[in-house]
Amino acid sequence: MTHLKTGLSALALLAMSGAAQAADVTLALSSWLPPRHPIVVNAIKPWAKQIEEVTEGRVSVRVLGKPLGSPPSHFDMARDGIADITYGLHSFTQDDRFSGAQLGQFSFLGDDAIGASEAFWTVYTEDLNARAEHDGTHLLGLFVHGPGLLHNNVRKIETPADLSGLKIRVPGGYVAALTEDLGATPLFMSSPEVYEKLSRGVIDGVAFTYEALTAFKLTDDIKYSMTVPGGLYNTSWFLVMDQDKWDEIPQQDQAAIDAISGAAFARLVGQAWNDADLAAEAAITDAGIDLYPAPDAVVDAVRTAAGKHERTWADSLPEGEDGAAALARLRAMTGVETLATQ
């Protein structure tokens, strides 16, 4: 009888163990940036590891070595359950479903990716309709990169007229309209496409961060890099999970994951951007690229064009959403509210 009880107890333990394993959730995160990109190494993968830690192993995230689709398809991939978790640029979708996200794409938003990312998460979720715009997914993160620059291999931009005719890669969204207003020809393409197009002379330059010049190996094909206080532009990013997959996770683990996401993830990814930009700035200088601040006349031209686009955007938002107030709040949070109106 003792042996029978022991055998039954062992079977019960095995059954419990099997039930526990069945309750575990493994999530696939489709990553399209290069595997050694600083954001993958210093934000995406550490966050994935934190999920396993805070859920005591009940939820794990596998960051895929190769993406499951093109960069512009990544939001739809999460919404449609092709991937469990994705990240990407709102402007890559090339439609107006993320109208509120343009809040994080304008000029003069800030030189610190931590503060700007925290402000973007806070203002977009609290003042605009972020969660509804990401319908079909659970919104885990919103962030921006460091200040956007204009890099080219043709000439130094000393007056607004020097932008005329330059073919500039843009990530879509606001900066496409801005560069066109300034006289350049914007060409949309995702980040991994830039190296080939720039080296072949299809484009003359690129709207990118400091970090992107090194991450995408562009320093040999760029001669001039122009900075603007608070950024010539920025890009707004999402981190989302398929809603159906999120619903499979127990509530206590959902709460634990949310606690390390949102504003906490904005700080994590912002620090990664800042560190990468700092290292890249030194590499840009070492490569002999002329890194210079935009002359006043160019900044004034940017300010004039930016103001027009900000007003158009604010007027286009649904009733009850005050875009001008949201943008003013974001700039107040990042400390650059005066730049856009000087």
C-alpha cells in the first residue's frame, strides 16, 4: 500500500508539473533592427529578460534573430497574431491610423532621449488617444530616439537654399513634409535600406540620428552632419503585444509586465539611445565628417515650416483632443518649449 501511495503521489506531482508547464507563456518578439544594434542589445533584450524575472519564469520572451516581416509591417504583425510582440516606427505604416503619434515626430522636442521618451509616453497616453490608436494590441511602450540630424555627402547647409534638390531619405511622417518644404526631395525607405541607396548614389543624404550613422555603417558615405537644437525632427516608436496573446497571461503577471513597461521602458530605451548617440558622435568626428550646428537662417526656416505643420496636425485631430496643448506640455516636460517660438 505504501508503494501504491508513493506511486500515486509521484503521478500527482507529474500532473501538477505538466499543468504548470502548460500555464507558462513563451512570447516571440520579431526584431528588425540589426541584432547588435544598441537598442536591441541595451533595451529590447534586457526588457525581455526582466519579463522572465518579474513573472518568476512564468512568461518568457524569445527575441528572434530575424524579423518575421518587413519593418513597415510590424504593427500589423502583432495585431494579426503573426508575432507576439513587435516594435517599430509609427510613420512606417504610411497611413493616418496613428495621427496622435505625430506628437513625437516634430522639430525641437529635446536633446535627451530619456526625457523625450518619458514625455511622449505620458502625453500621448494621457492627453491623446494612444491606446485606441493601437487597437488590437496591448500597448507596452512608446518612445522616441535622440535628436534627428540631417546628413549628406554633397554640401554643407549654410542657407535654406542649400537644401534645394538634395535627395534625402526620410522615415515617413512629418519629416518628409518638412524636408520637402525646405526644398529637398524626400524619399521614404526603412533604415536597413539606406546603406545600399546611399553608397549607390540613389540618395544624397539621410535624416537620421547620430547613432544610425554607425549602426548602419554610413560614415564612409557622409561628409556633412547638421544639428538643430532639440532635433531637426524625431521619430515615434511603439512596442506592442498581440491582444489575444496578452489575454492568455494571468493578471498578476500582466501587472508585473506593465510595471516594467510604459514609462519604465521609456527610460530604459532612452538611456540606450543617449549612450549610443554619445559614442556615435565621437565616431563621426573621428571619421572626418563635418559636424556643425545649423545656421540661424536654417533654424528659422525650420521653425516657420514646423509651425505650419504643427497647426495642420492639431486641427486634424478628433474632437476633444487638443494637439497644441499636448505638444506644449511635451516641450515643457523636456525643457525646450521656447525653441519652437523664438
